[in-house]
Amino acid sequence: MLIIGERINGMFKNVREAIQSKDKGAIQDLARRQVEAGASMLDVNVGPASDQPQEAMVWLVETIQEAVDVPLSLDSANLDVVRVGLEAREGRKSLINSTTGHQEKLDQYFPLAKEYNASLIGLTIDESGVPSTVDGRVEIAMKILAAALEHEFPLEELYIDPIVLPVNVAQDQCPHILQALSQFQILSDPPPHTVVGLSNVSQRCQERSLINRTYLVMCMAHGLDAAIVDPLDKNLMDAMITAELLLNKNIYCDSFLEAYRKSMAAG
Ligand code: THG
């Protein structure tokens, strides 16, 4: 399971303040702690309130890569913000987060990802917004896969995201997203990678950690192989490790939690 740490996001007050005051230590501490907790990639999002998003992205990327050596997920809906982030990586591995299924966006993002040897997330959203049906999500996933083939983009570098919505406002979508994850598995051979922004599911809910880890396990049982999560949530990481065990991705031993953490630390 590819764990992408969600915590360096201007949505969080402490991160927003660190960006404003150029507090390198606060960001580097968050980067190190997430990697130590088992993240093998970090999401980097300047946040909705940033008035200088390009400058903030470059500063975040430079600050993070001074502290840790993991791929970064450059999280912005603005292509110029993603591009300056890719430049600042100076050849190190990036994941572009993200394109949508809009045709003109696909025709911009696949060449950009190829140019920088980056992976790419495709959200199942198009001209009509986020689909409310399983079929709607699968249709957009097919469009994204077709665009990847057309642009000769390596499918192993592509991640499809069915877009997780909060359970308190879109409860009926939670099972639809699980079914969509299952159906993505039969779109190609080998199947495309899949990713979700897990914490979306519990936004403005009580019992966030419980909802997050329960849904993560359900998504994994439907084929999910990457997730943007809070790796500092130990219960979540324990549930993820146990789900991998029960999906027969790791061999059982009595100290399976400890063994998994050791193998994560070893890379
Ligand atoms: N798909 C993809 N990328 C994504 C998402 C996705 N990136 C952003 C987001 N969704 C995933 N990251 C987060 C990060 C934080 C929260 C949710 C998702 C979160 N933040 C607190 C909140 O809103 O309550 C912030 C408040 C606080 O605690 O200070 O929950 O779906 N590809």
C-alpha cells in the first residue's frame, strides 16, 4: 500500500502559519514525522487561502526536500503551481495531483507528466462535475485511461481517484465509491493504480479516526493500492497493516505490526 502523508496542506492552520512566517522547522518536522510513521510519499498543498501559491509551492518543495528524500505529490488544481513545483524538484520523483477527465486538461497534463517523468492522478470528474453513479465514475476512468494510451503515458504511473465525499453529506456515495474501485480493476490488465483522499470521508464528522480507518480497510478490500492519509494516526496505520495481512499481501507472524514497520523503515 502506497501511503501518501496528507499533513503538509495549507488547510491546516499550523501549516498555513508556517508558510506565512517561512518557518522551515515546522514543515521539516511534519515531513520527518510522517516519513517515520510510514509515509513513502508526501502530499504538498499550499491551501486555498494562499495569495502567492506559486511562491508557496516552491518554498514548500525546497524546504521538504532538504529534510526527507521521498517522492512528493504536488497537490494543486492550478497547472502553473504544479509546474513550478516540478521545476523545484530538480529531477527528483513527483506525482502530479491532479488532472480531471476534462479533455483539454488531459491534453495538458499527460505531456507535462511525461516531460518531468512524473506520475499522475486522474480524478473521475468532468464537464458535468462529480458523477453520482458508479457507471459515471467508470466512464470517466475509461476516458482517462484512453488518454494515457493516446499520449503513450506508462499506465503504471497513472492513478485513478474516484473522489471520496464526506459521509455526513453524501452517505449514499460511500458504497458507490467502493463499487467503482472494484470496477476500475477490470479496465486494464494489469489494472490501473487507484488512490483516494481518505480524510474527505470524515470531514466535519465525529469519530473521524474510526470512520477513516474503517473506510480505508473497505477500500483496500475493493482493490485500493494508494491513499492520501494522516500517517500520524497510529490506529489508522495499524488497520492498514492488518488489512494488508488479511488480503494476503504479507505473511503472518505473531509480530506482524512490528515486522511491517521494520520493513517500511528499511524502504
Ligand atoms: N484526492 C486527491 N487529492 C486530495 C484529496 C482527494 N488532496 C486533498 C485532500 N483530498 C486530501 N487531504 C486532506 C487533508 C486534510 C483533510 C482532509 C483531506 C482534513 N483537514 C481538516 C478538516 O477539513 O477538518 C483541516 C482542519 C484542521 O484540522 O485544522 O480533514 O480526495 N487526489
